[in-house]
Amino acid sequence: MTVRIFPRGRGGSRFFVYATLIAFVAGSLFPFYWSFLVASRDTGMLSDHLPPLLPGGNFWANASRVFDAVPFWKALGNSLIVAGTVTLTTVLFSALAGFAFAKMRFRGSNGLFVFIVVTLAVPTQLGVIPLFIMMSDLGWAGHLQAVIVPNLVTAFGVFWMRQYIVDAVPYELIEAARVDGCSVFGTFVHVCLPAIRPAAAVLAMFTFMMSWNDFLWPLIVLDAGNPTVQVALEKLQSGHYVDYSLVLAGTTLATIPVLIVFLLLGRQIVSGIMQGAVKG
């Protein structure tokens, strides 16, 4: 069955909607294109009255200078380790906690869930000093575990997965699995996980982006020779003179892994967003 979003005879309405969508897409993509445009030329183009609209041929030269100016390969590797580990653990632990809060009954579950949600209102900056003291006492300051361990699970992840599991996993399926002799963890693996893939993909994308773009905590707890991508990018503009071609070349390179993750999870992300829209 074919569903028409717009009725026939309303070509003007369709044109307006598509024109608006195209304008929004163009506005969203323009910052990426401008970054690549500046990264492919020299900084002098910024002083031109009419800046060029087509990329130049200096991108790879500027990218090479990025790797010479800062330990960018190491920063990329560190960010991939941190973001990948945090994403996997956040999705797993959030799904487990969400399943427990949504489908299991235990004393104090409602109060504990409310407490987790309330922590979302606490600014992260309030915990920086005690967290740094704790990492120093453990001997983790300057090492990647100091960035990974505090972010193994998030309150938002637990809230997100719990809200999705409430409607996505019927009690009838859980009871059927128990009748078949499935354990609680087996029920989670065989019944819950297949049903929450769209929500897990959305959470994975958001978590990866937040971890990849995290700047304050890695800047504080990591050494200068062991940075993440965002800290390395900050080093590119720490002098009196900022070479924007160099900085934006590094920014363009740092954006590529996020785009790859989005392409890999894109279908599940769209599916999850559409399901949420239909349920809403």
C-alpha cells in the first residue's frame, strides 16, 4: 500500500516543504564545506573580499603539517580507544539497567530510577576536582583509564533505554521465555536485545559523538604527550598566531571517524527515530 504524505493537487505545498528541507540541509552542510574549503587553501583566503567557493589543492599539505605539529596519530588512536570503549560499555550497561528498571520489580526501583534521572541536572564541572583527586590517588592521572572509567555508563543512557524498553519489550515475551526455562540474563540476551537495536544504535551514536568531542576532562587529566583529538586540536591554536588552514585541516580529519560511525549506524538510527516518532 502506498502512503502519500502530501495529497494530490498541492504542488505548491510540496515545493515549499522540499525547498525548506533543502535550505536546512544546505545550512547544516555549509560549515563542513567551509572547513574543508579553508583547510584546502592558505589562511590568506580569509582576508579576500570575495573568498573562493571551490576547494584548493593544499589540503594534503596542510594535513601533513597537522601530523608534524602535534602527535595527531596518537591522539586519533587515543580517541578511538576512549570513544569505542565508552560507547560499548554505555550501551551494554544502560541496556541492562534499563531492562531491570522497565521489566523487573524490586524494592526501591522507582526511587533509584528517580535518583538517576535527577543526576542529569548536576553540572559535570562540579565533580571535576574530586574526580581528579580520585584519579591521582589511583595513579591513573595521565592515562586513558582516567577518561574511560568515569564514563562507563551514563544516567541519560539508562533513562533512554528504560523508556524504550517499556514499550518495545512486551511482558508476554518475557513470560514466554521464563516458561521455556530461560534465565534473567538469557531473557535479556534473546528477547530484549533484538528488540532494542534501533534505540541502542541511537544511544551508541550520541555516546560516541559526546566521547569523541569531550574536551574539558581529557585536557585536565591527560598529559600533553598523551592527548585525545580535541586536546590535540586545541594545541594547534595555542600560539599567538593561529593558522586557520592548519586548524581546520585537523578539524576535518577529526570529523571523518564520526561520519563513518554515522554511516555504519545510519539505518538503525533512522529506524529508531521513526519508531519514536510513531510512538509519540
